[in-house]
Amino acid sequence: MRKVFLSTVLIFSVFYSVAQTEKTKIGHFVIRYDKDVEAYALSSTHILNFVWEKLDELGFKPPKKIKFNLVKSDRNVLFKDRDKPIITLEYTTLDPSKISQNLVYGLCHEMGHLCMFNITPNKNNWMSIAYREGWANIFGESMTTLLYEKYGLDVWHNPYDYLARLGVYIAMRTQAIESGENIHDMFISDIFWKMLVDEKGLDKIPFFFRQIKSNKVRNPNADKKFRAELVKLNVSSDFLNYFDQNKQIMIRHE
């Protein structure tokens, strides 16, 4: 009798848990979330679809279907699956004062990772962490700014000043550039991508990524192959010098 009771409780618990989990498709995203955080899920999907449209306009050709999971967890972390078009936000709280970096800006940042790896494979792991994160940082900043220009603070259902942290971040980088400080690898990579986007425009980056893929930039000698693609892109001599000075931070050697 006790076994039957426990089985019944277990079945009911599983049913109850499943019943509270929602799954729906909005635009190009299939989203899974607990019912009690539906407002967060809808705000996130609105942002993700906005960025998807911008990626498509720019020529990145993002995947037609992307999964977004909002998962209650014992940690606060936002990440893109290494191989699949899946973005997951694990959270203990969704309070913007505690995890603002994982909300508006963070979603834009992860879409930067998605659009890079959708085009450019990281064969034999030639891209450094700084290379990958630097691109996502600059892309994330660009999209966050566009979101603010179009929607203001109302892009999030519970408005917060999501540009505040972004503004501090940009100011730190600008100050570092002007002072010539010996700054962290991530900032060096940020500066690389910021200079490239400023020189050539975001709309030239998809072409650049496709050239990297078609011309098989990878080790051995990934740094030389990558530099050759920069030359073909007709970047400035100042930019090439910056890359030459910092290529060991951008490109890994196996």
C-alpha cells in the first residue's frame, strides 16, 4: 500500500512540474520557461527576435529556428550551446539589480556568439577566448544601443537602466585606449573588434567571417592566415599594426 502511495505522489509531482513548464514559439525562437516567469520569457524573446532581424538585415543569415531556455537553477549564468543554436539562461533570481549583465545586454552578447559560430567554425580551437568574447562584447553593445534607441527602457517588462552598466564598460575601454595602459586581454580584443567595426561597419563582418571559413583559417599558422584576410578586407595600416602587436592574444597556437 505504501509503494502505491509513493508511486502516486511521484507521478503527481512529475505531472505538476511538467504542467508548470510552458513551451511556445515566437518568431524564430522556441522558448521553454516556468509559468511564473512568463513575463521575463516574453521580454527576452522580444529582444532575441529584434536581434535576429538585425542579423538578417546585416547578412549574417542566422538559423531559422533557435531554442531559448529559461531554467530555474542554483546559479546565474547565460550561455550559448557550443554546437547547437540554443541559448540558455539559468537563474536563481531574475532581479535586474543582481543579474543585469544576463538580461538585455547578455542576450545580445549571446546572439553575437551564435552568429559568429553559425558562419565560422573554430577548427582546432584557433580562436582564443578573448577573440570570441571580444566580438560578442562589441556586437552586444551595438545591439543593446539599437534596442535603447527604438524602445528605450520599456524593452524590458520591468524597466531598469540597462544602459548604465554598458556606459561604464565603454568608458573604461575608451580611457584605456587613450592612456595606453597595459590592459587585460579581453579589453585588447574588445578594442580590436571595435576598431574593425568602426572602420568597415557591421555589415562587412558577415563577409569577413565567410572568408575566414572559405579560406580555412586554422592552425598551423592561423595568425598569418587571419592577417591575410584582414589585408584583403583593406583595413588601415594602424589597424594591422594593432593586430600584429596583439595577435598572440587573439589567435591560439596548437
